[in-house]
Amino acid sequence: MRILFTLMIFLGFCTSAMYAQRTVTGTVLDPAGEALIGANVLVQGTDVGTITEIDGSFSIGVPAGSSILVISYTGFETQEVDVSTRSQIDITLNEGELLDEIVVTALGIEKEAKSLGYGIDQIDGDELTRARSDNVINALQGKVTGVSITNTSGNLGASSKILIRGATSLSGNNDPLFVIDGIPMNNDQIASNSRIAGSRDFGSGASVINPDDVESMSILKGAAATALYGARAAAGAVIITTKRGTSSKSGNAQVSINSSYRLDDLFVVPDYQQDYAQGSLSKYDSSAIGFDWGPRNVGQQVSALPVTGQPGALTRVEDNGIKDFFKTGFSAINNFAISDGNEKMDYRVSLGALNQTGILPGASLDRYNVSLNAGVTHSPMLKSRFGIQFIKTDSEGTGASGANDPNIISVASFSSTVDPAVYDPWIDEAGNQINAATPTSNNPLWIRNENRNERDDSRVLANMSLTFTPLDRLAFTAKVGYDFDNDNRLITNRKGTAQRIDGDFRIDKFNNTQVNTDIIGTYSMDVSDDFSVAALAGFNYNKREFEREGLTATSLLVPELFAPGNAEQTVPNRAFSEQVLFGAYGSLDFTYKDYLTVTVTGRNDWSSTLPANNRSYFYPSVSTAFVFTDALGLDGSGPLSYGKLRASYAEVGNDTGPYQLDFNFFPITTATGQYGLNVNFPFAGRLAFSKGNTVPPENLLPERQKSYEVGADLDFFDYRLGVDFSYFRTENVNQILALPIPQTTGFGSLLTNVGQVNTTGFEFTIDATPIRTKNLTWNTTINFSKADTKVAELAEGVDRVLLASAFNSVQVVAVAGGGFELLGIPFLRDTISGRPIINPNDGTRLAGETRTFGSVLPDFTMGFVNNVTIGPVSIGATVDWRQGGIIRSSSVEALQGSGLVTETLINREGTFLDTEGVIDNGDGTFRDNDVPLVSSQAFWGSLNDNSIAEAYIFDATFVKLREIAVTYSFPQSIINKTFFSNLSVGLEARNVALLYSKVPHIDPEASLFGAGADGFGVERASVPSTRSLGVNIRATF
Amino acid sequence: MNFTKIFALSLLMLFTVSSCDEALDINTNPLVASAADPNVVLPFVFVQYSNRHVTELGTRMMDVPQHFSACFNSPRGGNTSSFLTGNTWNMFYTQVLGNLVLVEEDAIEAGASSNNINAIAKVLKALSFFELSSIWESVPFTEALDGATFPSPQFDDQETVFRGSVALLDEAMALIDAIPDASVNVSSGDLIYGGDMSLWRRYANSLKIRILMMIRNRDTSVDSQLSAAFSQPVIDDNTQAALVRYFDTPAESNAYNRLVEAFFGIGNETQGVYAPGEPLYDLLSEAEDPRLATLTVDPDGNGSPGNGTFLPFGAGAGAVISENVIRNDVPHILMLPSEISFYRAELTLQGVLSGDAQSAFDTGMAQILSFWGGQIPGARVGISTGAIDAFIGGLPSLASLGQANALTTVHEQLYLESFLRPIVAWNTVRRTKVPALDPPPGTTISTILKRFNYPPNEVASNPNTPANDPTDTPMWFEN
């Protein structure tokens, strides 16, 4: 594949097909005569277009038969210029009465932003590739209001959890719908193991998109925005439009190359202590790696150094050697695209390659994207488009997190006295593990090099559409889309791995398929000079199919042979589900005098997953946009340049998963036990069946979400300052939930319609251009998002519902009258002083009654985006601030409990008095704690006694310098002497710095559950996240 | 207009997605069954009950009756975590009882030919409710397992649950006595006795005696029931022991050993994960009981690491539970004949039963010594018959001890006999107070653990759940 890619780039340089077309050149200026950089120049009625250079110049090949250029620029009036008799023009755009911004809305319909009655954010593809993330979703971080994106780990290709306007659903429908070129695509994150025990994050479905292929991403936030998509977009939608073919300035085929090379290293290094060696109770123990409660390290001689067992002097290893153990990751991100277009056809072929090695030894990821996007204008009445993307992802060495898996390597796995170099080599000639700390622990290099975590994923996203325009204002479009994902995983433990001593492997293969068809008719009509109507009617068919097969094999004979016949015990598994949804929808836009638009929509769905009598459900929406500056005839001479008010109300219905309605017996392969100590069926040759644990529903209704939104777009001072504000509220009722019922009924849950979740919030964007001169432009944007999720009611008598369960007695629960909160065991506290009560027998803190500790969701998020252009240099920086929410960190628990970090240096010698504590005098009074623990080791080790979680629950607030990009664009004066039409080089950095955090030692963004579950707020042995620094070169010719 | 034709054709094709309703009628899972034979449901019940029992109660709370010195995530200090309580409760009510009640309903519907299945379901129900009440005291019984009628089941007091369990066992025995010649074959589904209903009858009657002994601690009016039960067949030979067998294959092995291997390495004797509790170790070693060598290994004679204490790292640090016990194929023991023999000795000493207490006691001793000394399936260490006879012969006679000491001796043997059965052992020490157990160091309660707290899920979903008593509050049966 790499060779093919190189070949394509080579061929690209050779390709510069010549077409005889007329070239028009010119300059675009503002009224002050300053050059407008990046203005759009388009040949009317075609897809031929270009953008202006840094000096405002452009050059465009105008196909024969075309004569009108359309020049547009945000904040300026669009102009049409007849060039039939001219080949050189200078155009001055007037600063905008009309904000002609076109955005992509539901079903891929482009609308003028001013006509929308709901909030929408659109991000240009350039923004996504400026400081490239390997996951396109991450590139939105900090840039869009109402959207929170959480990186879950530092694994290559790891998933990111995306929430639009907060969490609104108890039933897990909190993930937005991803739509690419009008076709829904799956963003599923499917776990091969338990999400908490040895979880491997192999990424989520949408992360395969090549950022270089993206023309724009629209974030549809409210239900009114997504009403035509229906249920699946109840949590918002991300509408991705891929790039289409355009010709170069000279009218020839356009080739563009974008290459980044990037180094990744650890983003956060724990504040390790170096003063005390490994061991326990101040006694050195060569086997106690990752447990630094030994003696003070003064370079003393010991009879056995760790791992080697040789006598020698203890050394202090900086940062416990993790900077040596974790490698410098390397990423090469290359994209090559060729495109062309004229009035008859357009196409773009793109080849992307992402080749990465991770910070974990042995981790790598290779992704290749091949895409074609093409369109043909068959006649004035008939157009067709088709697109196909083939994406191949191969990854190796994905790290495990959670617990109960020998492959977990966390920041607490290292001691201050062990140089990781001693682990090499990890295997002898006979294939035995060597250089492990003890016979019962694993050499981390063995884990990384001998145990496999492989994924081989093939994805096809294809779409085709036909548009038939029999009349000028009447059009019919039929779209068919297909999303196919074939995912193959192999997870192995080599024989000789401690804790999996006999070796095992797991094969997990699945196909995830989605077929989507839309047929849409549109008609628009001017009823009078002032009043127009646009109508849309459509029909949707959507089918999703999931098929999975796999095998778990234990106890291998031949170490590296992963065949079922080589295992003493094999358990196959198989799963299948399918669901179908039909939808009929329509919308009417009424526009009065171009400043008042009222949009009414309705959709009826028929779902296969609901009972036959309730499977049909209808939901409406209404939204309105009022450009009051136009209505009042404000000419922009005052401070207010533009003002729009908007309001919307929408309802959305939602179905449930397949196969929820019947009572069944399930064939069982596993009898579960504590600590994952399961046994398998057939057991003693016997098969096993069990009833399901959920009582099926009697008369299940569709879920219903109601949402309200009001907002305003205001621009001041000739569009130099913009404010966009939204207030929203959603009420999610009739949630379809497996409601916990008393297990004493014989069942654990009852599937039913229950509860209500209200999410209220507001968001605003302030966009300012404080400086705009010929050589210097400074644009700054602040976006602020707040969403409060409130569980208004659960079922009668039910106080809380489990959303996700983790280890150590912490659960993420929805609390009636509260939010999504972390439940765990606190310290027992004196109710008056609030101080922890100490056990008078041993000086440890006592455990209190299980309680919730607060919301796991942020209070607000804020992004601060700055772009400065100084002549040919542009500098961009994004700061990302998350305020509030809590996280329970088991990594911190391990670092502190094992004496690895600096706070454990206090009172290392002698006894340890917990001065925060009080002792119950037994008469209702308390005294300051006077019972010391025997050692600081005992203190730090006792904080989680009796599963107490409180000591490791932190405020998850953070401020990160998310990205910096510096780009130098070669001036046209130099470019003109080359065959390039554009050439720029840049420096890019992501996750540059953690500016503020209340969680010690780790990245506060880490999450155990990955993107596939609503498990926020829990971290356990996560793969450390990375900081990236890279260079970028991009060229167009 | 060629293209118009193509377009029209395309539209037509899109609309020929059969009829809507037909396309929507696909909501039936092809990989599940709407009904299941008891011969496949019962194996799930047996194995799930056993594996959860071993991993949750066994590996976590053998230190409560102090048979082990310390267990991971143990409730010995008075705090019963939500996972321990939740997993155990869930296993009993939804996985075991929830399936058993369906098996029972099907068997009732099928009539007398399914009496055997009906009886097995009832015996296992009785066992489950008895154990649930032994752990939590008041638990739903009369209103349990019928969510349609009782969405929030009331909790019944312990006496009701215990007596109700006895009644279930009586029903089961009556059903067994009425099994017709043409019966459903349950040999495959019955993982304990392979469908031998005469052994189920012995087990049911023996289980009834175990429960009546608990009730008797509070109410001696059950003495006549006990007398009657002892006149019926009981488990009286190790070949009749109620066992769930495990195997030396990777995914069919007993979890005590899998825990050691999964988290530490090969062999408890090397890893020292489980060490004997002091009372157990001391009783055996002071009596020079030959069982000591079958249950423990202690090369350097350092003894138990002490109450609530794990062994320090390193070989020879102290006594460990032997690999004769902690091995892949050690069975999960539900009941041994020795327990019934010792009850017989106890009741004879107290004049409830007529006969010879010494003989019953000696029988019990011989049964338990020969069980650990070779009759347990897969035994690795043996005790010769001669050694067993010599040991029993060397014990002072009960008569020579006087009534009180004789009773204590029987209770001590009941305590030792209950090894590897955490609920039975816990019941025994709470019922007899023999041996007197000190609370472990660092405990938050005044005695050894006496009960579990109710699991948070039940508390949250069932308003009838009683408030939790402190976990050192004795239960009804404890006088």
C-alpha cells in the first residue's frame, strides 16, 4: 500500500492534463482597497471555482459557454460579474448588507444561514487539517459551541466521545448521527472485551474519515435542525460534506498534496518521587516494582537489583524511566488528491495515508483512504453524483486499560529504581519469558512484544444520487448510500504470560452494514414579490444489520499458533441483529421579503423495533428566522450591521434496539464469577440455556423528545464583531429504558417507557476581528457552551438508574432530581465539621454510606480560538477549557497507594498521623485525631479500604492549549516562477500544554469506557495521552 | 429522453422495497429460543450457582468463619460491598430462582411425568431461599418471583423463610415418592446426581435437617420434625455427597485455583494466596488431626498468619491451604454425610433422638476424615483407614467429657466439617458459637460479621426493603 501511494504521488506530478479553456485573472478588493484573501470565485452554473491569493489575486479557467463569475466573501455582498468580453477584472466587494453564508443542513440541503431558525455551526475543511488530528472528530475540539469532545486515551486510533448540547438520554442515545455526503454512517464503538476489564479502544466508526477529504462539517445541534433526520439525530448530527472536483486556476486538473510529519510523546508525566526505593515498610524488595515504599535511596548497595538480580548500588531513574519506556511516536500523514471539473463533469480522487507508531512499544496504525467523488451533468435536467470511499485500517499493539488483564501497563507500573532498559531482552531462545521482576509478574516488553492486539478493518462508504429537474423550480433527487464495515480483531496472550500462563486468544469478527435510501422532491414558488414558498417531501428507507462471530480459545499447546485446534478449550460466539426504519417527511419554508422565514417540518417513521401497533409515529417542528435589521431597514451605518432572531420548537420520536419485545431463552456460553473467573459451557458436556433478565414490555411506545430553542445572531461594526447566542431546552420523555426492578421478582429489569430528562443550556460565540489591515489580520473567537442535564423523574420509587458500572464500587448513575452522577463510598465524616472520622484502633479513616459525589458532566466548556495573519504567515491557536464534572482516577489511586509520587514523601519515616481526621468520643463529641497509623505506607494504602472511592474523586476541570499551527504561504511572486499554484509550509502542534488541572499526575480527560458507553467520569490505568509536534507542507498545482 | 427513463426506472426500483409491513416484521432474534428443555436450563442453574458461590462467597468470605486467614475484598471487617451483596443477590434471585420457577411451572404443567424435575426445582429453591436468609435474614419469599402480582415483594422474616423452605422440601420429597414409571429423563440436566431421584430424596431430607437445626436453635418445637426426618433416608455415605464437580480443564475448573493462577501464578502452595485461619489450624494441629496434612501445608511449622492477615511474600512464611484443596478439579461441596452424622450426635446428646451419640459422632468423624483422606473426587493426599481408625480411637469418648464439653466437641467437629462451605460454616459458628471467634483486627463492628447489608439495587428498586441493621446484629436464629 505504501508503494502504491508513492507511485500515485509520482504519477500526480506527471499529471497536468491540458484543456483548452479561457483564463480570466483579476483581483478582489474591499471598499478600502485592501486585498481580500480567500474570497470565492466561481463560474456560475458550474463547479469550477478558486479562491483568491494573499494579494487578492485569482486566476480561473472559464469553460466555453460560461461567462458569469460569482465572487463571494463572508461579510460582503456577493457579486456577479460578466466576463464574456474581459479576461482581466478588478472587483471591489461591498461590505455586506447580505450575509450570504450558505450552510449545509439536514439531508445535505444547502440553505442561507440567515433563513435558519436554529443554531448551526459549520467548520471548513481547512480548519480540520490545520493541525491535523488522526481523528477528525478531535479537530473540532474547542472550535464549536455546544459540542464537547473527550479523547479517551493515548492509544493510536482511540475513540473520542462526542456530546452535542449535553446528555439528554437515559437509554444511551447520546451520540450524534454522522452523515457523510447525505448518507448516515455508523460511529459505533464496539468493544471486544469488557469495557472495564482489559478494555482495548479500537476507535469508533466516524474516526476513519480522512480530514483532507472534508469540504465542511456542519454541526446540527437542536432537534429543529435535525428534525428531518428523525430519531437517530435526536442527539444532534454531524453533517460531513466531502470535497468535489474543481479545476486549477488555469483550468487544468488540480493536484494537491498535503503532508505532515509528527512526533508524539507523553502529554503528562506523573510527579514521581525519587527519594525512596521499591519495597515495603522501608525494607528494600527487588520484586516490588511499582511499589516504592522501600528505604531511602542513597545509592546503597543491595544484594539483588530489580529484574537482573545482580548485586549493585541503587540508582535513581528520572521520571521512573517512563520517558524511556514509552517511545516517541511518529506519524506521517500524507494526502494526495487530483481533481478537475467543468460544466459537464467534476471528479476528485484522493488517496490518504496515515502511518503511525505509538508511544507504547509495538503499537502501530496504518490507515489508507481512497476516495472518489464525481458528478456528471447529463443534461440541464439530469445530474448524477457518486462517491465511494474505501478505508483500510490496520493496527497493532493497542494498549489495554481497566483491570484484571495482564496486558495493562499504566503509569503506576514503574519504580524510581528501575531503568526500563533492564527489561530487554524479554524472551530467551526457547521462547520463555525472561527479565521479569518476579516469576509471577510480566516483563512489560514481553507484554508489548509477544501479546498481540491486532485489528484489520475494511470500510466502504458509497453513495449515489440522481437529480432530475423537470422544471426550473421542481427537482427530484434519489440517493442511495451504503456503509459497510468489516472488522477483524485478534487478541492474544502468549503462553508463559503470567496470569494467562497457558496462553489464550480471542478472534472477533464483525460486519456492520447500513443501507440508506432517500427520495426527495423539492419545489419552490414565488407567491408574490414579497412572499415565497419552498416545499420538500421525501421518503427514507434505512436498514442496519450487525453480524458478529468469534472465538475465545484457552490453553494453547504450540505457543504462537492461534488455531482452534491448538487450544484445549474453545468457546465460539455469534450474534446477529437487523432493524429497518421507513420514514416519510416534508418541510415547508415560507419566506417573507427575504427577512422572515418560517419553516415547518413533519416526519412519520415506521420502525421494525417497536410493537406493530406503535411502530408508526409522527413528529413535527417549526422554526422561524427574522432578520430584523433588514425588516427595520437598518443600513448598517450604526454599530449594528446585522441582526437575526430565531426560535424553534421540535419534537422527535425515537425507537429502540432490535429484539427487545419478546421473552426468550438464551443459549449461554459462560457462567460468570467474581474477578472474571468465569466457566464455560458446554460444562461437563452439558449445554445451557437461561431466560433473559429483562421482562419484555407490554405496549412499548416510541420515545419522544421535545426541544425549544431561541437565539440571536448579531454583527456589529461592519461585521468586525459577531455574537451568536442560543438558549435551549430539551425534554426527553417516555424514555425506553430497561428499568431496574426488584431482582426478587426473578428479573433484573423491565423494558418500559419511563422517566424524563431535561437538558437546559445556553451557548454563545463571540467572533471578533480586532485588526484587519492589508498585512495583519487578527481574528479571535470565544465559544461557550453550557448544558445542564437534569433527571426530572424516574419510575415511582426509583431513585437512581445505573448508566455504567466500574470497579471499586463506583457507578455512573442517573439520579432522580439530579443529574448523571458518580456513586461511591465516601469517608465517614463528622456531620458538623465535615472531617473524616478515624478508626481509633488503627488510625485509618472509616467508610460512610454509599452516596453520589456530583455530576460527571462538565458545568461548561469554552473554546478560545485565535488566528493571526501577518503577511504570508498565519498563526492559529486553540485553547480548550472544561469546567467542572468529576472523575475517579484509579491511576492516581495506584500512584499514591504505591508510594510512587511526591505527596507520599510526607512523614515517610516513622508513624503517620492523619491530621485531617477526628475521633468519635462516643458521647456525640469529637476530638482531633490522635491515633497515628504505623506508617505513611499504611495511610496511603488505607484510603481505599472498604472500597472507599472518595480519595480519588477529583474535579475534572482543565484548561488545555489544544493546538497551535503556524503556516507560511509562499507569496504569489515566488509561486509564479514555479509550477505550483499554492505552496505553504507549517508547524503544527496538538495537545501542546495542560495549562490547568485539578487531577494530579494524569490527563484529566482520560476515560475508561471509550466512546461507546455513557460511562463518563471514570479513569483506570488508561494509556497515557500524547502531545504532538509536527511539520506540514501542502502544495497545489 | 434516455436519462428520464433511467431515472424513472431507478425510482421504481427504490419503491419496490416490498411492502412496508412485511419489511418491518423482522424483529425476531434468530439466535434465541422461545422455550427451553429443563435438561439445558438446569445445567445453567447448577453451574451459575456454583461458580458465583465459589468466586463470590468462597474466595471472598472464607475468612468470616475464619477457615481462611484473610480473603481479598472480604466483608470480615463489617463492610459488605455493593458488589459482593449485589452479585450474590442477583445470582440467587434472577439467575437461579428466576430460572427454577420457570422450570417448576413447566413441570407442573407437564404433570406427574415431570415430578422429578419439579422436585429438583423445589429442592434447589429451598436451598437458595435458606441460603439467602442465612446471609440477609429477612428476604422476599412468599411474594418473591411473581413480579406480575407482586412488583415490589414484601420481605419475610427468617422464621417464615426457613419454615417455608422446609415445606418446599417436604413437597419435593412427596413428589419424588409419587414419580411414575414413565418419567422425563433428567440425567443430563442434573449435574449433582445424574437424575438419581433416590439420592435427591436423601439430599432433600438432609437439607431439611440442616434447616431444622437452625430453627431449633430458636424453637425446639421442631424436634419432632427432626426425629421424623432422621427416620427417613439421609445422605449417609460420601458416595451420596451433594457435589458439583469441576474438572482439570481450563474453563471448567474450580475458581479457588483459577484465582491463584489468574492473578498470582501456579499453585497456592507456592503463591500462598489462601492461608488457614487460626481457629481451624489450631483445632486440627492441637488434636494432631490427620486432616491437617490434607488441608494445609506448613513446611516450617509457622502456623496460620493470624486473623485477618495475609501471608507475607515468600515460601515458608506460614501455613497455606494445600493444593489437595486448591486445585482445578476440587468439587463445590453442597453437603457431606458427616454434617448429618454430627447433627445426629448433637441431637442424641440432647435427648432429641434416641440411640448412641458416640456412634453417630464416630461415624461423622470417619466420614469426614475419609472424605478429605481420599474419597473427595481427585484427592491428591490420602489418609489410610488405619490412621483414621487410630485417630478416632484415640479421641476421648463423649461420655468422658460430660454433656457440655461433649456438645462443644461435636460443634467443633461441625465447624471443621464445614470447611470450604462458607455459608454452612458461617451458620455453624453463628448457631453454636463454637469456636468462639474474635473479630479480626481493624474491624468496624463488635463481633464477627453477622449479616450482609441489602444490595443497593434492591434498596433502590424495592420500597419494601427493610432498613439495614448494623452488620454485627445477630439474626433471629441466633437465640
